[in-house]
Amino acid sequence: MDFQTIVSPSSGTGSGVFPTLVFVQGNDQRIINLDHSPFGVGRKVDKDLVIADPRVSRDHALIVSENGVFSVIDQGSKHGTFVNGVRVERKTLERNDRLEFGVREVAYVIFNPQHGTTNSAREFLSQISGMHISDETTDLEKLVLFLEAARKLNTIGVLDEILMTLLDVTLKLTRAERAYVFMKNDQGELRLAAGRNSKGEPLLDDKTISHSILDDALKSNSEFVLTDTSRSVDLTGRKSIVAYDLRTVICVPLRKPQVQATRGAEVPVPALAAEAMGALYVDSRFASRDISGVSNDILHAIATEAASLIENARLVQAEEASRRYQQELSIAASIQQRLMAVTIPEVPFAKLQGRNLSCKEIGGDFFDAVNTEQGLTIVLADVSGKGVSAALLASTLQGMIYSQLTAGMPLTDIVTAVNRFFTHKHIGEKYATVIIARIRDNGDVEYVNCGHILPLVVSNGEVQRPAHGNLPVGLLPDAKYESDHCQLKPGDRFILVTDGVTEAENARGDFFEDSRLELAAKAGTLDQIFTAISDFCGGTPLNDDCTVVDLMYTG
Amino acid sequence: MSLKIDTRQANGVTIVACSGRIVFGEEATMLRDNLKRILGSTRQIVLNLSDVSYIDSGGLGTLVGVYSSARAAGADIKLAGLGQRLRDVLQITKLVTVFEVYDSEQEAIATFHRGAA
């Protein structure tokens, strides 16, 4: 039997799904996607639906769609087109309408479009499973139909609905009294995920089921376990079976579908080795609901298909979660970009430029410039690590330093306070390298370097790297900080970089290094430094943010 | 994973030899977890870094973090066999003033015994 693709949830019909036609001819039946209009029906082989019967005209009828409304139009057929037993020329179609084309009874079509936007996945699934299908269709075929449909449903958040529908279908097929799905949590413990009884009521309590059979089924290597208590002699340890008079229990471990490497003509290994991710449990108490006769084929189908169904739904959920996370990240990244966007103060004695080249991941670099009575102060910091936590810490750090700078605090006091704050808060292994430099109109630069890459002082075409330094902030609570001074002449430059610059890598895994940085700084401007970095890296993406701040004393 | 960690005993001192890169992420996490586990049973550790080609800011943070908690618990971690790049990093960050750094593993082990004698 040929089951065709049923659903495309992303189709543009507005209903979320294409309407379907169920074509029944004798014992044969097909589900056809009504995914285009007009849809031709007739005896000619080029028709969308070909009915090979002499009573069907060659061009018998068309099914057309106008603004989401479907109609059948007879094409002057000899034996007529019928909707629900009435001969029509043209008729708007309603859900479950029965269409006949010339030939009556032997072949017919059920029109079953999906209406409205309230169509939940569950509704859809139950429509599929409860669809009017000829009585000749076996239970197994119905199940396969349902599973096929469900697997194609990649709608977000349908896991619960899939579980519920799975239970309903299982109850219907096995005629059992109660059905439950258990899923393993992260700790590997089985937790009730969904439960239903044959009346369609939810079951929220799993106390009255046989947990020993559930455990056995999970530990065993079998595809499913069927326990008929009327034939079982030894019920020791099966407390629930005795207490609740359970007559038949079926337990199907759900195993993650495994991709098997096929090796030559070897018999494929059944996917039993995989650890169960959960179990489907079905039981009955009454003799009248004897389920021990349930076909093994049905249990086999449930066992192999249900797990992949659930796994798919889970993957979809995980994807959605990661999409949301990505969204959060991009918000964080844009916040960081705004923090990096510094309005550079204009001062008569110096020219300041700063630029940041972001890597894909959010980093913890920041740059700031504040003009106060004491002079023009620049701040460059790099919080260890990457990601949102680094960016958060960077913005906290930036705020603290900014407020203390505007309050006119001495540079060493600022970094001491920041260090105390960070170590006091026990931020863990996160710390920051910071350099704060303040230039006065006489060319005197006071700076405090806390574990940061040494600044470059470019004077008369020569590069100096003043070696003064302190511990980074946030590592040790009792760290002491000292500042140093250097004197700039007009035209001299004081250049600060983050380690993303010196550790920029090329394809061979070499670093840009201090030597190349010094050459580039000596040769030219900020732009030329960045050109040198990108020339060196070639196409190799940056691992870390690159920030360069170039301060020139103009006198 | 670009970090490999080997642990062995020498004269009552635990030698933790690292090779590869100590960087933010699973490498730094692995180093921290290993050292924390070792600190459960020993007070004297020599971290041999002679085969470490690179340590980034995150890896350095991990190193200091583990070092601080070891000191707080009365244990000691000494560093040995640092390459030029690692020396530079410790110099720039002034962490040379925090860690005890030795040229070779043997020298580091010997200082533990001198202290005990």
C-alpha cells in the first residue's frame, strides 16, 4: 500500500496544511495532497487522480481552489459527479464530503480539508488517526498512517500532543484500559510524561501500575514485554498486579533510533543495544478487555516508530530552545556593541581614535574615554573568557570605572576599588586586565596597567614598551596597585591594544605577536594597524575581539 | 579537546603534566576538575607546563582560581617548565609574584622536600 506525503505544515494555504483527498478503490486506498489547483480527475493517464474504470469519463471533473474554498466542477461527464450521493455540476466542498465520479460505491474520494487556524497538532493527529478509512484497512495500517503523519509534523512544542495522541491510538488499537508514557529525565530516572484511560481522560498518577514490570521491560533486551497474569504462576514481587488485579500488561521500551553501519551482506543488527529513553506502558484489569491477543505486528510497529517520533519532537524542541538562546545572545551582543560605541571627547591637545573588531562570539572587551578637569582619560579592559558572562562583567566594570573617573578619583584608587568589588563578589575565575591612562595638556601621561598587554609608545619612529604593571583586577583581594608616568612630545603616540590583536591567528596557527604589532604601529595609523592584522590573518576568523586605541599628543 | 593531562607521583609529590593549550572552555574546565580531584588526596602538586604551547586569559583565570583554593585549603601548587610565552604572560600579569615558578620539575619537587626537612 502506498501512503503518500500528507502534510506540509509550512504550506501557504492559511490552514497550516494542505487539504487531503482520501481515495478509496476496493481494498486499496491512498491519501493525496491537494497541493495545486485545478486538480484533474478522470480516466486519462495525465490526470492528477486517474480512475481506471469505463464509467469514468476521460476528463471527468476538476477540483479547484478559490481563496481557500474548494469546489468540484463536473466537466460534462457521461455518468456524472456526485457529492454525498447527489449529482452536481458544481459544488463547494465541505470536510468529509464523499465524492464519486461516474462509478458509484467501488471507488470514491473523501474530501478532508483542514479548516481554520485553531487547528492544533493534536487535533490534526487525531483527525488522521480517526479519519474515515474503509473498514478493510487493518489496525496496523492505521497505525502506520498515524505515525507517518505525526513524524512529518515538525511543529514547535508538540511533544505533549504527540504523546497524548500516541496513547489514544495505542489504547484504540490494543483495546486496553490505561496507557502511560514514561520518559527518562536527565538523571536517568523514569518520570510519567503522559497518561490516558480508554475514556480519553488524562491519568496523572502512576501509583497503581506495575512498576516491577516497567523496570523489567527496561532492563530486558526485548522489543516489548507482554505479561498475561492469568497464565503467570509466579507473582511474587508483583505487588501491584495482586493489589490492583491487573490482568494484562504490555510494556514497550522506547529506544532511540540508531543508525546502523551496514557492512556487506551481514544481517543488520536490530537496534536493541540502545539504552531506553522511556517506556510505553499499557494495562487492563478486566477479562473483557483482554489485551493479550494484541497482534505482535502492532506492538512491533509501536516499539520501533514511537521512539523516533518522540525523538524527533524532542529535537524540534531543542532546536527552538537554541534559537531563543541565539536571540538572547544577539541582544547581548548589540548591548555590548553600544557600550563599545564611545563618543570620543574633543580636546585641544590630543587626538584619540579607538576601534574594535568583534569576533563572532560575544567578548569582554570594552573601551571608554572620559574628559575631566584632570585630563583626558582612556580605559581599555578585557574580561577573561567569552560569552554573556564576560560581557555582563565588562559592562559592570565599565560603569564602575566611568563613575569613579567622573568623580575625579586617583587612578590607583579606582582599580583598587574595582578589584575589591570583584574579589568580594567571588565572581569565580573571571577577572579583567585593565589599563587606564590619563593625559594632561602638558603631555604627561599617568597610567595604571593591571595585567594588560604593555602599551606602545611611538616616538620619532621608535616603539617603546614601558614594562610597568600590576596584577589583573578580580584575581587576588589584597593586590596592591601602582601607577607610572611617561612624557609625550607633540606627535608621539600612546597605543593600547587587547590580546585579541597580538593573538590574532593566521591559517598556520601563528600569532600576530608583539613584533608585527610594533612594526605596524611604527609604520602608520590605526587603519594601517587593522589592515596589517587582516592581511596577516588572511581568511582565518578571529578568536577574540581586537581593540586598538590610538592616542596622539598634539601639543 | 586540545589539552592532555597526565598525573603521576614522584617522592610523595603529585606531578600534573599538561600538554597542549589551556584555553577558556572545556580545556580549562578539565584542568580545574582534575586539580580539584587531586587536591582531595594530596597537598603537594607540581604543575609541569613544559608542553603547554598557549594559555589564554580564561586558562590563566582557572590556574589562579585553583591555586587560591589550594592555598586556602593548606595545599600548594608550584609551576615548572614554563616556555617563553607563558613566562611573558605571567610577567605581564605580574602573576610571577603570586605563583612559585621553577625551571624544572625536579627543582620544584626538591623545594617541597626542603620545606619538609
